[in-house]
Amino acid sequence: MGKHYKHLTLADRERIYKEYYVNKKPVKEIAYILDKHVSTIYYELRRKNVHFEHLDGKTWIKEMRYSPELAQKQYEYHLQAKGAG
């Protein structure tokens, strides 16, 4: 039998966000922590991004950031659109 793959959960997506943006961990380490392939983490970080603004000292930084909640909603939408199989 082949490998059984498990989809990312909202908790996984939130952990990716925390480790990448808050703890500044490299993608390879995040993949190890979640026991996922590195390409899965890279794909997920590109999945759903939103404009994010934050103050860095005296400078406002505008950037695109991954949103775990929007990525989960996108996953659920595609799962529902796909149907039962």
C-alpha cells in the first residue's frame, strides 16, 4: 500500500504562521516540527495571503502575509466544491 497523507488542520496552519512569522524559524524546521514535507510548508505559505501592516520602530511596514484562517476557508471551500468523491 502507498503512503497515507493527512491534510493540514487549522491548528497546523496556525502553527506554521506562529513558527514562521513570530518565532522566525526556517521552513525546513517547521516541516520537521509538523512532520510534513518541506514543499507542503512552502505551498501553504503561498496559499492565502493578505495585506498586513505593522509598525517597526517608527516605520510602517506593508507586506503580504499568510493567513491561516483564510487558508483554512479556502481548503474547506475546495473540499466542498470537489464533492464526496
